[in-house]
Amino acid sequence: MKDLELASLFEHPLAMGSVRSWFRLLWNSGGVDARYLTRVLFVTLTTLLTSPVRVYERVRYGRAVRRTQIPPEPIFIIGHWRTGTTHLHLLLCQDPQLGFVSMFQTLAPGFFLAGRGIIQKIVGYWLEKGHPTRFIDNVPLRIDAPQEEEFALANVTPHAFLHVFSFPRQAADLFARTTLFQGIAPEALTEWSTCYLEILRKATLNTDGKRLILKNCAHTGRIRALLELFPDAKFIHMCRNPYYLFLSTRRLWQVVLSKSQLQDITPAEIDRLILQFYTRLMQQYLAERVLIPAENLLDVRFEDMEANPLGEVRRIYEALGLPGFADAELAFRAYLASVTDYTKNDHQLTAEVIDLVNRHWSFAFDAWGYRRLDPTTAHDPARSRVLEGG
């Protein structure tokens, strides 16, 4: 791994989260590498310093949150990371009838209601001035923009996928328990459900009771648990060409680890985890998707969204029986016009990558209808500029 930048030691996605959850993570981590102790100290201090605000929120808003009813048919955008889920989420959130979990809520889920004034402005200033776009791609960051609620979960409970980036040497076990719910204790699963529902109640309260549209790639492995909470939920599943998905996911790991990790692993170990996680996640999804009523599930290809985003959004509304496309169409068009100059990252597809993906993800080509390439004919590396909004 590259040498750490000093500034990166004083930032971490769990910095404003639960003290109790943070100490539980450290206790079960298997150890932290010495060069990350500054990062550990930073998170520890910030979680402690923000504790009084979390206590105030529980006192001030606890009853209102508990009384809030989540609309019974949330819309879940799922799919492996880097399949374009973020792009679709940001686009659909332009529909004014839909509510979402905001960036500020994911950063400070324990006190975002109490902090909607001055605290949100301070955090927003730091975020937008210091980090105008996401580390992994060029998607702009705004404190009030839609965000993946898995970040909020990571800040309130140890049972969240994103902890694999803090403790990568525990990644295989964390992934199985937090994302596939394999080997998770019943009380831990109950804790996960309780924490998740509180996050959604707060988001519902914050958006005046609107139907929620939620993007969470880890949910791809949690279909059974989600249907127990929301039997009538709608699901939009994103898929992508496996070759470019692998390259994009590799970059995701490299970038996010540099900002989050408390343990070192090698590039070879990163590749092994990517290959293993995709296989396990997608095979569990393929097994569990039959539990979703056919009228509540739609597959969307990354490439189709990139080629005709408005047409795909219209298809989503029609297939899932969602109202309001016509009323939101102007907002969709305005958003799409605003991102026409979006800068995409380059990825080089090599024979080595083709062979690696063919050997480990063979099932994905049949499942999603993509064409296999022959690595022996890849004399010149194919190049593709791809949308990095996933």
C-alpha cells in the first residue's frame, strides 16, 4: 500500500458514529496495525466528543422517531458495487414524491435531526470544500444529497458491510455475517433490524413521510431479511459487464482502503476478496430473488442506463407500477443535462484480467447475458471509458 498522507489519518467514515459500536469493533478486530493508531485515536476522540449531541437527540426526538411509520413499499436499488447504482439513485431522487437518506444522516445518524442547523452547515462546509467529489470517482458530494444508508448502519452497529474496509484482515468473516447474514447470531440480526428501521424512521421523519428510495449494494445479499421487514418492497437490480466491474471494484478497494483501513493487506489479497465476494453475493441473490414477487423486481443493465437513462427510468416506472413519471420527467431531464460533462475514469482490460474473470465469475455471463472474451485473442489491450457512479 502507498504511504499514508498525514491528512488521511484525521478522517474516517466512522468519526461521528456510536462510541459503543466503535469500541465493540475494536475489541473484535484482531488487532490494529501501529501506523494506523493516529486514525484510531481520531475516531475515538470524535465519537466521544459528539456523544452529548446523540444523547440530546434521543431525548429531543426519540418519541417522534418511534412513532414514525415507514411507508410500506420502499424502493431498493441493489446490485454489486460499481454497477451504476449511485447514478440511478441520484437520478430517481429527482422525483419530488420520493424521500431518501441524506449524506448528513449517514455521517451522523445519531444526531442528524438535532444537528440540522449549525452542525450540518459546519460538516457540509468541510465536506464540500475538502472533498468536492467522491474519492472513488467524480460524483459531487453535497451534505444534503442522497447517500447509501449502509454508511449510517456502519456508524451505529458493528453489523455493517463497510467495516470490511476498516478491518480487511477480518473481511471474509465480516462479509459473511454482515452482508449474507451467514453465521450471524439471532440477537445480532435483531440488532441490525432495529438499527436499520430507526435509520429509515428518521429519514421518513426528515422527509415528511415520503416513500423512500434506498440504494444499498450490501442489500443484494439480504433479500430474505428485507422482505421480512417490507414484504411489498420494490427492487431494482443493477448488473454490469463482469470484466469492467472487476476493474472498477479493484479501484474502489484501493481508494476506500486508503481512507478507512486499520490493518494492512496485500494487492493479491484484495483481488482474492473481490473475486470471492462477488461470487458469494451474486449466487445468494440469484437463489433468493425468487422470493420477490415478479411484479416487484426489475433487472437493469449498466450499459443500458448509460446509453438511454431516461428511457430506462421510464421502463422502471412502468415495470414496477410506480406513479409520477410524467410529473418528474422535467426534473429527470434537468439532472441528466447537469451531468453531461461528467468525467469518466479509464480502465484497461488486459488478457490477464479476462482470464481471471472467466475462471472465477463464469456463472455471471450466463446470468446477465454478457459475452465471454477469449484472453488468447486479446493481443492489444481493449480500452473503455466507463461511468464511475456506482
